[in-house]
Amino acid sequence: MIKTPQIGTQAPAFSAQAIGGDYQTATQIRLADLKGETVVLYFYPKDNTPGCTTQACALRDEWSEISAKAKVFGVSTDSIKSHEKFINKHSLPFPLLSDEEHHIGEAYGVWVEKSMYGKSYMGMERSSFVIGKDGKIKGVLSKVKPHEHLAQLLALL
């Protein structure tokens, strides 16, 4: 069983393609590139699904407050092309990371077995991590509900 990083531990390093926000074309970024910034990684299951859209649009609607406190990156296993459509359809002001091979999800312990209608499958668990300027985990929100995520995240920041 993969463990979720705990508060006070070093955030798992990653490298991924980002699109949106400051990255108008697909750009490879690494956690190390963000040192000195407060970073939020919010993991979500799939672009353009009802819960994920609710969650992303809530962040968009409070963007001025959130962006003053942290750099936010959404993470799912969707492709850059899918992310680009999701960003454009909902005018999302923050970048999304493509984790098609679920390496980041595994490193953060959120690539998990799920079940729906009696069938088991692997997928991204809706969770968020606040990473401090020193690269350590400052906050963890596990198994968040889409409509509660924003308030919980703002409380952490």
C-alpha cells in the first residue's frame, strides 16, 4: 500500500507537462522549479466530469484570493489536449498537469483502487497537498468532496 506524504515530510519530486495559466503551450515543469513558492497540487479524477468541473470552477471563481497565496496545479491522468479543452471550456486560470502514467499520483499515494457499480478499477483519488516554500508538505486534504474543496483549501492556506 502506497503511503500519502505526511505533514512535515519532503514533498515527492515530480516532472510533468503543464498547460494553462502561465504555461500557454505545453511545458515540462518540475517541483524543483517551484522552490520558494507555496504550491497546491490538487488531484482529481477526470476532466469535464460533473464533480471535477464543480471543483475547478470553484477555484476559478475565487482565483484572486487563492493565487495571492499559492501556485495551484490540477493533476489528473488526462492528456494535455484534454486539459486544454477543459481549461478553454471553463476559462480556468490555473495550469493542469498531465499525469497519464500516474507517476505523480502514485508518488503522492492518490492512485488508488476505487469501485463503482460493483466493479473495481484504479483511479485518482480527489485529494490536495499544500507544499511550503521549503518543499515540505504543509497540509493534506484527503478524499475531499468537490463542493467542499475550496473552503477547506482556503482554510489551509
